[in-house]
Amino acid sequence: MTKYPVWAALGALILIQICYPLTSGPTRAALTDSAVLIGYIISIGHAATTRGARVALALIGTATLGGFAVEAIGVATGFPFGTYDYSGQLGPKLLGVPLIIPLAWTWMAWPAWLAALRLARSTPARVAIAAFGLAAWDLFLDPQMVAEGYWRWPDPTPALPGVPGVPIGNYLGWFGFALLLMAALTTAGGRATKTPDAADAPIIVLWFWTYASSVLAHAVFLGLPASAAWGGALMGLAVLPLAVRVRR
């Protein structure tokens, strides 16, 4: 995937996400699936073309397969995200998990990692920052998807103020798994995962876009001001320092 298809795919993704709040029902669910699929192709394609097959396979193994495994365990046991279940709106399921879900883990894991490369020098610090950034993104994702009815927690307590549908334990589960994911990714991917590249620009733009558009959408279009505030504050800790660094 050369840089031009990456930018074109990113443009298509942004267009879909702009259309999302203007739709409802099955159309909105279809746009959700389309955005995740395009995002997945962007991240895997970029990893393969800039870092090689080993890194792309490491990303698939840790984020796609690992994401599916932890979701299947979560649906079956309630660990580590709490007791929850998926509706049938996001397409076919395996072991109770919509097949699109592990693609979403992969889509955002790669931008989180590339952002962390630019914010820290040591591998442990990079793992921690990338995991925090990925988990903080869920402060937008879960409230939005619960509001759409795509999944739910029967007993979502205790919850963050203003975000009653998602238990706090879910976010802690996200962070715990994200730590394992990022540590496994950099170990399996080897040296190629540890060096920033000028060709990372579209993925860094994706990271910034995801943050800014999520704050705007939740605050203005989706009627979720509390998740806009929580996500804006906490994901901002991983995004805004990078914005300052990029401007220098």
C-alpha cells in the first residue's frame, strides 16, 4: 500500500465518519462496520508496507486474534470487561463476538503505538503510553456503542459520572489488555516496531482525527457530552503532547 492509497483510504474513512451522525438504524450500523473495515485495512496495510510482513503479522496476532480471544473470554466469563453481551446489529458473530470487533482493536492499536513511539524513548514507557491511549479511546467508543444498542452491560455499576451505561471496570479491563497487547506487539514485531518513520504521517493524522472528531461528535451531534468530556480529557493526555511535539 503506497502512500497515496493510504491517504485515499483515510479520506474515505473520514467521509464515512462524517456521515455517521447524519444517519440512523441499519444504515448507521453499516457505516460503523465499513469504518472499522477500512480502518483495519489502513493499519494492517501501513504496518506491512512501512515495517514489513513480520510487523503486520505481529499486529494481526496480537490485536486481531488477541482482541477476538479476550472478547470471547469476556462474553463467556465477564472478565476482564464485566458481564456484557452484543446485539446482532454489527453482523455475524462467533462465540458471541461480532467478527468486526477484533478488527476495531487492530485499527486503533497501530495509531496508538506509532503515537507512543514519538512520545517516549524506552520500550516500557512506549507500551504504557500506547496502552493508555488505546484504553482512553474507549471512553468514546463504549458510551457511543451502548447508546446505539450494539452492546450492553446488564449491571453497569459503578460508572463514571454522566456515563451510566458503562462500568468503570470495563475501562480498567481495556487498559490491562492493552498493556499486554502493546508489549506483545513490540516483542513479536522486533526492531522494526521501535523506530518512527516519515511514512507514518497518515496514521498520525488518523490518531489526531479520531480524537478531535470524537470530542466534536459526542459533544454536538450524538448527545453524549459527558463522554466528550471524559474522553477529551483522558485521551487528550496521549494525543495533545504529540500535537505539541509535531508542531515544533
